[in-house]
Amino acid sequence: MNIGGLQKVSFVDYPGHICATLFLQGCNFRCPFCHNPELVNPELFQRPIPEEDLWAFLRNRVGKLDGVTITGGEPTVHKDLPDVMRRIQSMGLLVKLDTNGSHPDMLERIIGLRCVDYIAMDLKAPLARYPELTGVAVDLAAIQRSIGLIMGSSIAYEFRTTVMRSLLAPEDILAIGCMIAGGRRYALQRFVPSKHVEAGFTAGTTYAPQELEALRGELLKNVEECIIR
């Protein structure tokens, strides 16, 4: 496992909990709006943090942190992910996984092992637009299967979409809501210009607050809870 970064404390990455955030290198998508290019583009990778440094840090934070959020990049490309998750849990810490849902076999294994306590799956677009917004050919059946696995589990979860006006029209966002009809929680995440896989996206904009609220009202017809971040 290649650890590209470690945020020692976060109050926002794991809903309702204080966590550390573990950033893993490597991703099979090339979303142009991704704000972690140093975890996606191998040419930008820094020397990985030794795994033992992670365990030493967590041993010193037992009782101070509630859990660990594992994000990326895309964590499910790492074969040893379940082992790492179980070791974190053995320390009495909760584990949250951020994923793009492209590896349902790994997701099914993780759910079956009960080595995750919260799953956040990014939904990039309506299925028909996935190749356009991810920059790669996508197995759409894999995305659908991951949605089903998550919704069919007893594990706490959320789906989430980064909303950027130039990439997703209101009808796209509502179509995503239909993809997860009956889901528990859907989060609309405002696009925030920063560093991105494609530099031109620093000029992108999100929707106005009133527009997001209107979308939220429509999405609540399909999901139990819809939040705006």
C-alpha cells in the first residue's frame, strides 16, 4: 500500500467523528476536477510514507481519535486494503472508506469482512456520462453493482457528487438521484476551485445556494436525506 499523505486530525471527513485521514496513491479514474492530482498522476507521486509510521502514529492517538478515513486516489485498487482496515479496527478505531465504486469485488469483500464502518461512494455523473467525466472507459455495470452492494448492506453510508455548473446540468444531478432511489443519504458537494488534475478547472463554478436548495428538494423525492456541503 502506497501512503501518499496523512492528515493527523479532521473534523469533517468522517461525519460525526474526529478522525485521521489516510491518503493513498493511485487511481483508475482521471476526473479533470479531482483536487488530489498528486495522488492520481504517477508523475506527481512523492515518496510514500512508511506504513510503520502510520501504525506508530495511530498507537499514540488511541483514545484521542474516533476513527480513520481512508481516501485517495482510489483505495480499492490496493489489494491489502482489507488487512489495513482490520488492523485499524483492532486498535478500537472506526474505519470510513471513500471510493469511486469501480471495484465491486473488493467492496463486496470489505463489506463481508465487516472491516468498514462507513462508506462514502462518489457518483460522478449519470451512467451514460461516466466516461466523459472520469476521463476513462468505465465498467458501468461495476458502478451499478457497487451501488447495490452499499444500499443492500447494513453499514452506514452516503453517496455524494461534486457539483460543477459547467459539467453537470440540473437534470444530470436529478438523474443521479434516480440511480440511488431509496438510498439513505446523498450529499451535494460544492465545487471549490483549488488544484486539479486539469488546471483549467480552477476557474469552474458551483451552483448558487438557492439553486442547490431547489435541487435538494427534488432529490428528497428519491432519497431519505439530502445534504449540501
